[in-house]
Amino acid sequence: MPTSSADQAPVATHARSALSIRGVTAGYGDAAIVHDVDVEVRHGQVVAVVGPNGAGKSTLLKAILGIARWMGGRVELNGKDVTGLPLQQLARLGIGYVPQIEDVFEALRVRENLDMGGYLFSHRERAVRMEKALDFFPQLRSKLNRFVETLSGGERKMTAIARVLMLDPAVLLLDEPTAGLSPELSRAVLEEQIKALGEHGKAVLLVEQKAVAALGIADWAYMMVQGRVVMSARGVDVLGNPEMREIFLGAKGPEDRTA
Amino acid sequence: MQLLIEAIGFGIASGAVIALGAVGFSVQFGMSNVLNITYGALMTLGAYIGLFLIDRGISPWAALAIAGVVVGAASVAFNRGLLAPLVRRGTRAFAIVIVTVSAGVVLQYVIVVFAGPDAKSYGEQSGQTFHLLGMVLTASEVTIVVLAAALMLGLHLLLTRTTLGRAMRATASNRILAQSCGIATDRISDIAWMLSGMLCGAAGVALAITTVSFDFSLGAVFLIPMIAAAVLGGIGQPYGAMVGGLVVGVASELAAAFTNPAYREVVAFGILIVMLLVRPHGLFGAAWATRRLMA
């Protein structure tokens, strides 16, 4: 059943592979949620992983990061095996992560959230990076001294993405960055900010429930159903694929159709 | 009126000791989310280490510093060796609390094995007294109040002005996210346990300095006022615990002065019960309580 349009050249084929996931099986306790999944993300690419609820999309990200239980397979970062490395070491190697929920430090101010994003760097370097992150999200400039719990949903999400930009990671793993945002804000986050990350040379692996919007900006996409990749192709091709329509329209409600 | 002012003076002195202990307790809870009842026995350990050192001619203040470091190291070992493995295995919070109660009893009786069950004393402290706004405080009490204030200020500056402090607050707030920033959370956790253990040990010696005599139950008895202070301030909140410590200290001394000295502990228990019933997130409310180790 898995289909692939690998024969159609993915965008930026000349780019080096940033993150390569081979045959990953992972889950929680003894239960495997993700089965034998292969995913590849190249520098400068936004790669979307879409699928209905319970498809194992978030578990895949958590497996890469060592948060979910690893049961088999291999993860390579720039060609180097990083399978099973602790999360803090993956950060040091250049993998940034924005979780779906609890994506900010509630107890910290916006400025401190960004500062922790640049924890691995000197004070001076952090100041430079904070300026760059704030150029990306100028709306946060006036909110730097606010605790994040006082921010709106959109501002929180900006803080979360700005925090991960402080790390200046080569690879970004974003778990439903538009969760809880209004349709307008979701579109803005995906079409303006996340797309721009790819354009800035980042390798972005984006897990998104709002499939239509995510596929619209994705250079390449994987569709997962019940823990397995059933389709991989350019984002626009997955979007136009009748099978994708069937999976989503059959399994999901109107929210995703309009997303 | 004079009795009231004097009681407030005693309350500030005992509140400073309670605050030291409660702040340490809160730092530990904020970092680990574990209600560590062994904290009381660790405080007793601090008092007995102080006794051991003072008996060998070391000044009480040097003894306080040394006991703080030793209890800090013991706290780290206790967390690394016992609590962290239980947390990693997903042991239920209730079971972990029972483990800390049991470990506290074991430690208490280990102290008895080495030091005996008899009441101990650090001996006569300086007889010099200070008169301030009608309050009469001994030199030791004044020193402890100043020391507690200095330690609280130091902790505040650490938590808010340094990368280490922010990393501690970040780790307490969201451990996975902290790791994703490259923060070595196990090391940060060790530092937090060290700091809280140091405050615990220092509080044990400070309590013994201000007490005529003490025995192996010192920390166990003092645990309730400390927990009451921590709950009053919103558990996990060092700043709340400072305020809570002073409130519990002053309230207990007022009760002792105007009713019966035996009611001193009753007040702490009473505050604990009322707070849990009326404001379970502490005096400053739920929003504050979410900001573990906040700035």
C-alpha cells in the first residue's frame, strides 16, 4: 500500500541529507505505535508528516528525540549515527524541538525563555541570537519582560519558535506548531514563519494535524496511517492525491478540510 | 503591648529559621515534585554535625557552614541513590512519600546509634542582647535573622540573575524542554538538591543554636512548621516560603505568648489545614503556584 513518488525529484535534491530516519519502530511501554518508518529531511527543506489522529506522527518525533521508547531503526544527523543519544546531546548536535504542548517555560519570562534557548552559548552570542530571533518575531519585542502565562496563544507559539531559533539548529522538529491557534494565525505561522525557516536553510520536520495547510508549504511530505508511512511525495502531490483526500475526509472532521 | 512586641521579635527569629528550612524544602519540591519527608531527619543530621564540630572547638557559624555543605552532599546522594531511580521507574507519588518517611525514620535512628538518645545542647551562647523597636533579640538570633536574609537574597540573585539559576527554574518548569535546549538537567537537579540540602543543614544548626536543648526528633518536630510555611507561600515557591516562614514563626510565637507555649505547634498545624482547605495554591494563588522556582 505505501506509495512514493521518489521518481519525481523532491525539491532541493542537490541539498545534503540533514536528518535521515531508517526503519524506526517505537512506542510506549511494550506497545509499538510507529512501525518501520523511513523519513528523510534535507537542508533547506520543509518536510511535513501528516495523517489522521493516532497515526503515530508525534510518537515519531518523540522517538527521534528519545522521549518515546525506541524499539528499532536508526537516526542519522548529517550522516552521523545519533540513535539513542540523550535529548540534551541532540540539542548540542543541532536538533531543535518545539513540542505540541508545554512548548514554553511557564515559569519564565519571554526574555528568559529565549535566553534558555541559547543556553549553550555565551552571553554575548545569546544577545546576538536574541536580536535575530526578535527580527523574526518583532511582536515579541514589547513582551520580553512578560511571563509567558500572560501571553496569547499566538504569542506563546512565537515564543516557543523564537526559543528554538536561539539554538540556531540545523534541524527543527516541530510538533503541531499551529495547535490551538486560530485558522488565520495557523496560516500565518505556517506560510510565513515555518516556510521561511526552510528558506533560511533549516531542515524542518513538521508534524501537523492541519494537513491541507501543512502540505501547502511542504517541499516533501509523508502520510502516516496507523503507525506506518503509506505515501511519500511532494507536498502538493500528496495534497492532490485522491487517496489522501479519502483518508482525511473519511477519518477526519470538517476542521481539517478547511485547515 | 510589650508582650506583643516581644512575641513578634521571637517570631521573626524563629520565622527566619523556619524560612531557611522552608525555602530549601520548596527548592527541592519545585525541582523534583517529590514531597521529601526525609528533609526533617536531614535537618536533624545538620544539627548533630554542628554539635560534633562545636564540641571540637569550631565556632557555631563555621559549624553551620560545614553542616550545610555535608547535608547538601547527603541530599544529592539521597536523591541520586533513592528518589531519582524511583521517579525514573514511574513509582507512584504516594509510594515515594512513604519511602521518604521511612528513610527519615532510619536516618533519625542512625543518628541515635551514633549520638545517643539524650538531649543535647550547643552550650551557652553569647549573652549579649539587642533592643530594636521594643524587641529584645540575642546576638545569635540577630545573626540568624541577618544570615537568613542574606541567604534568601543570595538565592534570589542566583535564580534570577544567573544562567545557572534560570536553568534551574527552566528545569523545574519543564524538564524535557530544558533538555531540548541542551541543559544537562541531571546536573542542574544535583545543584538544586545541593542548595536545598545546604539550607536544610544550615537551618538545623540555626535551630539548635536558638534552642536550649534538642534531641533526634528536632527535625521531625520542625517539619510541620516548615511544610506549613511552604504551603502558605505556595509549595515549590522559595519566595512564598520566605514569607510563609515569617508568618508561621510570628503566629506561633504570638500563640505561645498569649495562650499556652504548648500551642506553638498547634498554630503551624492549624495554618497548614486552613491553607489547604481555603487556598491550596498558597497565599498568592494558583497563577503564582504554576511558576515553580519563580523570579
